[in-house]
Amino acid sequence: MHHVVFIVYPGFELLDVSGPTSVFNGANRALDQRGEPVFYRVELASAQGGAVESSSGLRMETRPIPDLRSAEVGTVLIAGAERESLLCAVGDTVLRKAVPKLAATADRFGAVCSGGFLLAALGLLDGCRIATHWDSCKPLARAFPGVTVDPDSLYVVDGRLWTSAGVTTGIDMALAMVARDLDAAIAGEVAKRLVLYARRPGHQSQFSPVLNAQAKGDSPFAELIGWINSNLDAPLDVPSLAARACLSERTFHRKFVAATGETPARFVETARLDTARMLLTRGLSLKSVAAQVGLFPPARLTEAFERRFGMKPRLFRDMHAEL
């Protein structure tokens, strides 16, 4: 079995642990349904062991880190937390001694969310490229100039090092681990059972165009934006969208720009290309992707994709498609 250990400490973010753990347990369930032996054994560990309280107030039982045998740990991941809890963890002598040893012998190591601060403080990220929560990118880069912080990616794999951005992206990273350890079909089954909207590739931005637009205060177009993202293959020109918003074309265009910071045409193209990237990582044909995102025929998708990202969608698919 592959032994996964999450390192936690008082004040850790519960979802950093519960999300990925649900993925690994889901993979075991899928294997069991196939009649195959389970693969993952997940365990929580802390400096002293026993019950450790998370930031949400829930307490989790943990194993003392000194009791772990480094040779038996396949994956070790550090949970994230708010600044005060992280600073206490960085100063914990047991963690400072044990984490580097575990990282040195594990098949892979890493962090979820701001847990990268602890790894960086221990000198384990020097010369590496990492992902972390968008709110922690600049502080981490300033504090540790030897670390390359990717402010956009959901998760980053750099050799044996795996790091993810904020909270729920730990689920995306865990699914990628399952796909690599087992196969993409099992990862897909787990994502479906968890009722995820999609399996997001690591290079996808932390903020989708839809989330960016909906996050701008009380956007009067929040409902329309959600509809756009669910109907990318529909006619999404200004007349159609203005009619759906019950506004004149001129008024709709003006108010949409004021609410989102983008013209309707630019926003729609961004949403379509963002989804196209995700679909291409699944290895789908250009014809299928172009039809699903409303950029048909494929030549239209190719022109828009190359203009926006500087490469043809076919090359992007070859580089990023899951095996």
C-alpha cells in the first residue's frame, strides 16, 4: 500500500486534509469495486500526536511524527493554515527535525495551500517552482527569494515536489496523484462521485473568468455569467445576451463592462478558451472541443487559441493531455 501522511498542527485548515483524503479513499473504493486491492493508507501526524484542533474548531486524532518510519511513507503533505498558526508550526522543534527527514525519503512530498511556508522555512523549496494560495504568493516570494512562486496554477509538480494553491485545489492535486499512481479512469470515477464540476488541470488559473466576474461585488450579471458558462455552445453575441438580460444592446454593453471590467465579447471568448484548455487535457479531438465551447469549426478555435496563448491547441493537447 502507498502510505500518505498529512502533517498537521494546531490551527490547520481542515479542508486541506479532508478534501485530498476523500480523493484517496474514493480511489480505494473504486479499486475495491473492481475487485482489486486498495492502494492508499492515509494517516494524520503531528508533533506530539493525539487530538489536534483545526481552524474550524474540529479536532482530529493524529499519530506522533517521531513514531513514523520514514522508509514506509510514500507521500507526505503539509496542511496550510493562517499566519499565526504557521509561525507556531515553523518554530516547532519536532516538526523542524522530522519534516526534512520524511521529505528526503518519501516518493513525493509537498504542501496544500499555505503549507508551503513551512517547507520553505525548512529550506526544502530552494530552487523549486511552487503553487500556493493567491493571498500568500507575494509574501512567500518576498520571504524566500530562492523559491519560484507560480501565482496562477492550481497546483505545480516539480520533480518529487507537489504543491497546490488554496484549499479546494488540494482535491485537484490529489486527483492528479491518483491518475499518476493508478489511472485516469479511476481519477475520473472519484471526481464523479465527489460531484465535482470538472477535473481541473494544474496549469489552470486559480481564478476562472466566471469566478473573477462573479466576485466583483454585487454583480448584476452573476446569474447571466453562470448561464454563459453552462451554455458556451450557444449564440453568445451582444444582441442575444442583451435580450436575455432584458436590456438594450447599448445599455447591456455599458453595464457589463462596468460590472466585469471586460467587454461581453472578450469575456465570452475567455470563458470559452478556459474551458477549451480543460477539455484538451482530456485528449478530446479539436472538432469535439470546438463544438462544445462554441468555437466551431476547429479553425476558429485554433485562431483564437493561438492568438491568446501563443500556441496551437493541438500542441497544447499533446503537451498536457492525461495519459
